Amino acid sequence: MIEQNSTSLESEAGFRVLFQYATIGILVVGDRGRIELANPSIEGLFGYKIAELIGQPLEILIPTDMRAKHEHHREGYFTKPKARSMGLGMDLFARKKDGSVFPVEISLGHYELAGATLAVAFVTDITLRKEAEQKLKKSNEELESRVRARTLELTDALGREKELNEMKSRFVSMASHEFRTPLSAVLSSASLIEQYTQPGQEEKRNKHIARIKSSVKNLTEILNDFLSLDKLEQGKVETEREVFDVHDFVKDVLPEVENMLKAGQYIQYSHLGKREIIQDKKILRNVMLNLLSNAIKYSHENSLVQLTTEIKNNQVYIKVKDSGIGIPEEEQKKLFGKFFRAKNSGNIQGTGLGLNIVKRYVELLAGKIYFESKENEGTTFTVEFPQN
């Protein structure tokens, strides 16, 4: 009998030591939901003194918006009590005396005392764990974001490499055709000139000299297109804006394309509105020459090329209209692409880079370019950019 009492006392003493010094919060709750016991760790968790909690409903420690639901779950637990984790798979929160809410992990147990069922809740503050999980989640998201970004960069790089390889192939194909014709002309004319050394053969000599000059000019234009594209793609083209008279500017540009005109072709120029603008003359000259040379090149003999400049509502409009071969409707969306050559361009010389370069130049002028075209009826290009 003495041994039993001694063992009982030792068990009770052990329980009290465990209850008092446990590092997790322990609550004992009656079947009516009132707090019967609380250990000192509960004070540290919730900010209440133990005396303040005894006799209070357990829901005092539950966030306000969760109390009604918790009462239902508590009543269900006392109907069929068993040892388990509370809210398995759910995020649980508790409420401190100051109203602040923090994440918790709760394990439940129960025991019988004097015919009454008591529930025991073991409460652990998992704020640090949640913060660590959030940091880990954020780190994973950042890592995934970097991986996605890097994957995108690699995909873009592969796309650019593929495009570059395609450009190289198109360049070799284009160069083999575009360079062969003028080089053959230079070679044959140079050989033939040697045969016309006698007086009275000047006309034949001059014919071959003109042919050589024309061929060299074509080769120079091809090389200029590639050099211009390379500078644009590397961002090496800088704008230098200045004040000038757009009407006088166009009048100075027109003589540069006169020697390109076919038999019976002529350019009709008109201007509307004010004349003074602030823009990069060199870039604008390249745009004008390219559009005019295209209009001439893709139009027939005895045809009209209409050039109009207009300043309206602080915007400058330049229109180049021809009555040439036009652009097939199904190919118009590709018009400003690199190396694009419409299927109806036939043997007309060109690199397929001109309009791509023009579009890039117009963008440097803070402007835009658009067109209207119908096959066999002609094309009108419009360039629009700010006056100042």
C-alpha cells in the first residue's frame, strides 16, 4: 500500500514537472469548452496570465472570424474524442491577448476525470517555421523565375542563331545571284573595250564604260545595304537633328535619282503646308532615296512617280506613289522583313533589305511607315514623323 501511494505521488510529481516546465503550451479544456488548466508556456504564447484564462471559453484564444466554426469542431471532438493532430493539412492560427494572430500547430488528447472528459491541447508556435517556409518558397520562386528567364534567353539565342543561319543562307543565295550579274557585265565589258581602240569606235567604248559604271554602282548599293543593316542592328546609327526647309531638301535629293529613271519616266513633286522641320537630314535622305529608287525600279517605262510632302498638325507626311507592279496581297505582311522579295519582282535587282532598313530609319526619326498596294496597279508608301 505504501509502495502504491509512493508510486502515485511520484507519477503526480512527474506530471506536474512536465506540465510546468514543458516548452510547448498545454491547455486542459472541459467538455463545455472552458479552460481548466494552462501551463506557464501558455503565458508566453498568448500574453495572458494563467489566472486570466482559467474558466474562460477556449475561443478567447481563437481568431474572431474562426470562433463559430471552432465551437462546432470542439463539440464534435468531445462527441468522439481521440488522440490526433488538429486541422491536419490546414493552416491553423491562434489569437494573442493584444489581438495579434500567429500560426500554430496543435495536437489533441483526452482523459477521464471523475466521470468527465477533459481534452488536452498541446500548442506550438510555428511562426519561425512558417517564415522559413516562406523564405524557401520565395527562394524557389526566384530560382524558378531565373530558370525561366534563362531558358527564355537561351530560346531567344537559339532563335537568333537560327535566324542568323537562315540569313546567311539567304545572303549566299542572294549574293550568288546579285553579284554574279554585275560582275559578269564588268568582266565582259572590260574585255570588249580592248577591241575598240580605233578612232570612230568611241561610242562603243563609252557604251561598255557606262555598263561597267552601272554594274559597279549596283555592287556598291548591295554593299551599302549590308553595311547600313549591320550598323542599325548594332545600334551604331545616331541621330543629329537640325532645322531645314523640307521643300528645298527634296529638291536637292531629286537629282540623285534622275539617272535611274527609265525611258519616259518622270517624278512629279508637290508640297503642302509649312516648310520648316527639325529632323536628321542624313537619315531622311536615305529614306527618300530608297523609296524613290524602289518606285522607279518597280515601275514601267513612260510612268509617273508622284512625290508629295506635307506638314499638317505638327506632323510631316511624305508620300511616294507609283503605278508599277504592286505587291501581291498575300505577301504584303512580309514586306518589311529581311531579304523579302515579292514573287512578282522577277529579275529586278535588289537585296530585299531596302524596306527593312527604311523602316528602322523611320523609327529612328520617331515616326512610322505604312503603305497601300494592289498588284499590277502600283504602291503608295507614306512616312509620318513629328515636325519638331
